[in-house]
Amino acid sequence: MSEVILSMEDLRIEARSEHEAEAKTIVDKVDLRLRQGEVLGLIGESGAGKSTIGLAALGYTRTGCAIAGGKILFKGKDIRALSLDQRRRLRGRSVAYIAQSAAASFNPAKRLYQQICEGPVRHGLMGYDQARSEAVQLFRELDLPSPETFGERYPHQVSGGQLQRAMAAMAMSCKPDLLVLDEPTTALDVTTQIEVLAAIRKLIRDHRTAGLYISHDLAVVAQVANRIMVLRHGKKVEEGETDQILHHPRMDYTRALVSIREAGTGRPGGKARVEEPVLEIRRVTASYARLARVVDDITLTVRKGETVAVVGESGSGKSTLARVITGLLPREKGEILFRDASLPPALLARDRDLLRRIQLIYQMPDVALNPRQRISEVIGRPLDFYLGLNGTQARARLGELLRAVGLSEEFASRYPGELSGGQKQRVCIARALAAEPDLIICDEVTSALDPLVAEEILRLLGRLQRDNGYAYIFITHDLGTVKRIADRVAVMLKGRLIAEGPLEKVFAPPYHPYTELLLSSVPEMDTHWLDGVLAKRVKQGVSAPS
Amino acid sequence: MRVFGYRLSVGAWVGLMIVTINLLGAALAPVIAPHGEADLVGDVWAPISAHAWLGLDNLGRDMFSRLLFGARTTIAIAFLITVLSFAIGISTGFAAAVLGGWVDTALSRFVDALMAIPQLIFALIILSVMGTSISVLICTIAVLDSTRVFRLARAVGLNIAVMDYVEVARLRGETLWWIMRREVLPNALPPLITEFGLRFCFAFLFIASLSFLGLGIQPPFADWGSMVRDNAQAINFGGIAPLIPATAIAQLTIGVNLLVDWFLSLHSRGQGQGA
């Protein structure tokens, strides 16, 4: 058996805010053991305490949190007993951390080399020149382009996936015994995620580094981790070998997490008849400040009661398309017909009734709701503004709407801050429904939510569509969601539409090569998925666009 | 005691006491004051005695009574000036933030131009041209002060204007006024209230300096700034007369600032509860 690198015993971490007398336990009685060369996946929703545990491995807690009990042993030594100075020598050198957003973690004013060599030089492990040649070696191992000169660049001169790999190089620069990876691929597109995932996995295996891999995405963790620990509300739900968790989960909660990914594809029952079009986009082009075209010659039709999914990577122009439809970004060329009449390009040229009929639901419910308005005002305003409802009528309708989105009427008097993420998104949906629209544009509405909550929101949207016949434009990068909810799919790449049609057609052979790349990049609940995809790509000579 | 649901710190307690005493003194001046505002009651610069608690001023008026009456004009006018400057500064600042584009550029450059002229000189010019009536004084200082408020309101507003909920309101077809009032203002209040306290102090210091130069509140009405000026000569004879109104200015400034500091500390800690 190899050496135990990290063990946590009965770890308890508490958060204490100034306004509350009682401390809140955010990590409770967690035991954990990690050997050299082993990767443990930490899985859970937001607030499950997984990042807190990851940071505790560095002997660090966020402001307001404190380790209240238990032991954290790093190579047999208790981290909690170390002085601040000793901890500083531990961090970066023996335990390294890779954060979710590389863009926010690099100093934009310094070259990559300066930042990557800083660790080993400051820790006195080697001179600058040696650190630099070691970095080149790491760049090579991470498959970064022109490794000799890569470090000369500034962070903004490399792509997101490359920057994330550069952060992996930074973490490995001191040859740590333990690597804490906090959602290292979550912010990346699926096609980029594969490259980064493969690079990180290779690095960990080659260096026999122990790893704590934190993620909310079970399929991603399954590619890297030997064992998986499922956490919920700061408590361990279950821990086991990766295969066991994926295929024979013992606890209900784990089972629910696993089954989301495997939920049936396609929607129950196809459409019997073709409804009249609600929105027809004809050869529309738009750009910001007349620079590069962000939306280029798009033609798309949305019919009543139909869900059209617009998919693509970040920067493909899918959200911009939503801004063009709503009028926030006036189109430059082309025509948009809404209920057979031309839609004025600019928002200000549209009358109130037209504004009412097209509603938008946002990705982040936290910033889509004014924190200083009660829910009754949030939903009540469109009722008053569009439909002239007030007094008892408005109150009755407010109650109906809240019930329709699965919230009780008590929520009316609350502020958004008192609601969970899923509840806030329900309020946003109710606000859109209040306008009694024909078309609802959903811009990544489930991306910021935990998987189980996202699932409920999708079901709610489906039910509302069946009951009321809304047309949806569903903008997303998550192809798993698309498969479950869309009638038609439009695939966007660099502002252009490269494939459009019924779901069964677009997502079935013969594929457009880019559609195939996207589809094959979606992680599956299989520990051998990554190997399979990589092997296939090597054979075909396909590589992701970087 | 709790204010807005928060515990008062020691500093805030002291600040609250000072401000309350000042406000009570101003409100109850006619009741408390032993003498009238303009009454001559004894010798010039008579020392402190049982008869005159803080001595007499350069014309032999009771210093304590004049302090009380002076508090009324000083505080009331400073308050009016601050309210007016905030009304102007916030509405223009939010408009610049929400509308952006050329509106923002035009307003911002205009404010830059105003700020480039030294405030005191600018006020002196306007007051000597327009005359030194109280309304002109209030409007002049309010407009000059509103440039600072504009900057703050615009900066705070810019951060709020990019929020999705403002876009929601825009998409709904709400007017600029509604967006400014209902979406932006409630979220911008904490820093603005804090600034209000500071601006309030600056306003009465500014009146004091104008009065000191003879362009502020005109005799026989008392105000703390002109009281310092009128009695300045006493220093030459070893009298403490000018120090008394100066201390009054200082203590109110400190009191208001203590309260403001406490308020600032609440919001630097984060937004607290939702309500």
C-alpha cells in the first residue's frame, strides 16, 4: 500500500456571521483518507461543503468560517497545529490548489512564466532559470502549443482552456503531494473541457499526485477519480469506488443524481399537427458597435407550443440572438416576423402589447430579481403594467401564478434574498408568465442551478408549455438538456447557423462534423468514456477547435 | 438600543447623543436661551460667569443664546442644501448611468468642468453677483455640492444598471423615471445615505467659511461660521470667544461623522439581511 497523504477525521467546519448568534455547521463529521496517486471525487450540490473541505486540506477556511473540530492530517502531521508560517510553507509546495476560474486567478499584468515560476522560487526550491525549464516541461506534458514560448504570453493572449491548463502547470510547479481541484472544468465549453480533463488526468497519473477533485458533475468526476464521496448539506452521503457509485449507488440521493443523466431522451409524444409560426427570423445579421458580426445571417422559425433549442459554445452568438429578438440589440439586416407582422428592430419602437408577448428568462436568477423588491412587487408589476390588474384581482392572479410555478402564496411577502436558487428561478418564470406571453426566451435558465433543481425547473417549463401552448426558444450549451426538451434544434458556431431541424434529424447521423464534436464531448456516466473519445479522435484525426 | 435592526457601537452612541443634543438645542432655542438672539446684555467679550455661561461676544450679546439660535440656521440651511444637492446629483447621476452613451458623456464632462473651478471662488463670484439672500446661498452651494453627489450616484448606478433586473424593467417598457426610482435607487441607498452624512458636514463647514468671509448668513442672525469671524479679534486679547462657536462646529462634525462611520461599517460588512 502506498503512503497516506491526507486524512481527515471527524472534520467539522462552522460559519459564523455577525448577525447570528449561533454558528452554522457547514461541514459535519466528515472522514476522508487519500493515498499517494489516488484521486477522490467530491460530489454535491452548491452548499454541500465540498469546496470548504477542499480548502481545509490547505489548512484554510473562507472568511467567517472556522474549523471547529476534528483532525486534518497531512502525511501524519496535524495541519491545525501548524503555525501560520508553517502553513504558508505547506501551501503551494506540498498542497496546491486549482480554482474554477483561471481567468480570475491569474494576474493580467504579468506574463505566465512570472506567475508559474513564482511558487518554486519563493519556496526556495530552485532558481528562476530552473523553474522556467521545469515549466516548459510541464507545458509540454499538458499539450500546450509551442511550450518553449508559451510562458512569454500574458493571460489574455491564451484561450480559456489553455489558461486552465496553465493553472494546472502553476499548481504542479512545486511538485506537490496533493492537488485540490475545485471545479477546474466547470467554466469551460464541453469541447474544451475534454482537452483540459485529459491533460489534468495525465499529469496526475504521471506524477502520482494525490488529488481531491471537486465537482457537481458526476460524469466529469468519473473520468478522473478512483473513488467518489457524495456530500449533501455538509454531511457524507456515501463513499465508494467510482464504478460502484455510478452503477450501484446505495443511497437514494446518489441514485437521483445518477439517474438525471440517464433520464430518457426525447419528449413524450411528438406533435400531432404543425402549428402556426409565432416567430420567423429571416436572414438576420447583427453586431456590437459594427465590429465583427456576432449574429450572421440567421434564419429560424418558432411555432406555437414548440421548443426550439439554440445550442453552441460560449461566443457562438446564441445569447446575442436573444438580444436581437428582444430588441436590446437592433438587427442590422434581415427581417423578423412576429405573429405575421414585422417586429421593429429597436426596443423603444415596440408598443407595450408587443413587449408583453415576448418574455425573457435569465441564467442567473440572483441578478434577475431586484433584491429590494418583494416577490409580490416583482410579479405584480407586469400584472399592473401590461394588464392593468390591481387590488384584489391582482392579488388573486398573483396567487394563481405562484401556485402555477409550484410556490405557496406565502412567498408573496418575501424578498429574493430569502429564497433558494431554484425558488428564485421559479419566481422569474412566474414573472414571465404574468405577462401572458406568446414566446418565452429561456437563456441558459438551468445552467446556474444544481442538477436536481434544474431537473424540476425543466419539468415545470414543460408542464406550463403543455397547458398554455407557449413557444420556447431555449438557449443552452448543455446538450443533455436539449435532448430531453427540444422539438427542434439550431446549432450555432461563430455567429452562423450550421445545422437546424427537428431534434431527431440534427442529433442523428449523418451529423454535421461540429454537431458530432459537440455531441461526443458531453461526458457520460462511464469511467472509460474519456479514453474512448480520445482514442476515437486520435484515430479520426479530429481535434477540438481551440 | 438598536437602529435599523443593528446594534449601536460605542462611537455611534456618542455620535447619536451629540446629534440629538444639537437638534434639541436648535429646536428648543427660544425656550432654553436665557437671552434673545440680538440682545445686548453686557460688556464686549465679558468672561464666562453665572450670568453668561459662555461669556459675551464682540457686541456684548450672550454667546450661549446665539449658539442655540445659530444652530437653527446652520443646521436647517445645511440640511436644505444637502437635500437639494442630493436631489440634483442623484437624478442626473442615475440618468447618466442608466442611459449611458452621449447623455452620460455630456453630463459627466459638464460636471468635470464645474469641478475644475475651485468651489469657494465660484461661490464667492455667484454670491457677490446675485446678492447674499438665503435662497441664493442654498441654491449655489447645492449645485456646487451636487457635482460630488453626481459622481457617486453615477458610479453606484453604473454597477446596478448592468444587472439583469434593470434589463428586465427595460424590456418591460418601463420609463427612465421608474427604473431610476424603483430599480436603481433602493439598491444604491446605503452608500448614498453615508455620503449624505458627510456632505451635510461639508455643507455647514462651507457656510461657515462663506460666513467667515462675510457672504454667508447676514447679521443680526447668528450662525456658527459668522460667530467665529465676528469674534476672531478676541484671540488677540487672550479671549476664548471665537473658540466657542468653533468648538460647536467641531463637535457637530464629529458627531455626524461618528454616526456615518458606524453606518459605513455596517455596509462594508456586506448587505446583512434581505430587508
